[in-house]
Amino acid sequence: MALERGHNILNAQGKAAFGAVLFLNRPMPIPDNWQSIVQQLNAWALKHEKDSTLYEEAQSILGNLTLTQVADIFYQNAAAEMVNLNYTAWSFKQLTKDEQSVLCWTQLVSIWQIIGRLVRGGVPAVVHFLDVKFAPNSAIGEQDSETTSLLVAIIKVLEPYIESEDVLARSLYSAFLNALQQMQQRNLNYD
């Protein structure tokens, strides 16, 4: 993660000085790391910012809610979610679909930023995912799915955005998705 952001190691011609990256271990959140909890809580808040079901019970009792009451209810729900996240197991297979999605977006951004350091100046790059945890079933000749493999899960998370009319997602991540899909066709058993 030392090269993730802000460190462009360039040669005298202003091109990437390195042409390969080895992901020796699958980057997963560190247990009890508040940064991971904050990322998950932020994703929860964005997902629930317009969720009127959070306020239904209070509304049935109090009638129309004031802005302060809405803020208090949202805060209480966010605090409950934070406690829940603090006790969430961070084993990839145990995460819910929503938790896996948030984790995939977080990890794909980090991975893509590192790969981006390698292609400065149009330099071709070689990327190796060495940790068997990236695709544990493929390592034993079986198929991986988005519930067993971070790489397959990243493919599944990216595909709808790249296939849609989301220009930003296409410009940022279509090359990454293409590279993962090519890698998957070569040596990742994928379902």
C-alpha cells in the first residue's frame, strides 16, 4: 500500500520506473481498524440518506417530524450501524453482499491506483496476484465465484457500471475490468 497514492516512481524520461507489481497478499481491512469501519459507515449513510423507512415508527407516534428529530433518528441508526460494523467479522466469505460490494470498491480503487503507477508514460505493466486468497478455488482447479474470490467479486461489481452508460465508471475502470477478465480467462476458474 506504500505506492497506493501520491508516489510516482519515474525514470529520467518521466516514465514509470517499474513495470511489474506483485500482490503478495490480498489487501483486506485490518480487524479493529477504524478506517475500515468509517468506510463502511460512510457507504451505509449514502445508501440510507433518503430511506424514509428509518422514520416510519417515529412518524406513526409523533406525526410530522422536525428536521432535528430526523437528524436524531438518522444519528441513532448510524450509531447502531457503527456498533454492528465494529463487531463484523472481516472474513470475505462471511460478509453480506452489501458489505462485499463496499469492500470490492475500496479494494479495487487501491489496486487500480497501484497499477496506475506502473503505466505512467504508456509503459506496459505486468500484474501478479500471488496470494491464493485472491481466488482460493481456482488454486485447486475449481471454480471461484463472487462469494469466494475478491477478484471475481470485483469483476461482478464493475460489470454493470461498465456495461451501463456511466461514462465516469467506463473511463476510470474499463481497462481494469478488461485486464481482470483477460486474466480470468487465462487462469482463473470463474463462474
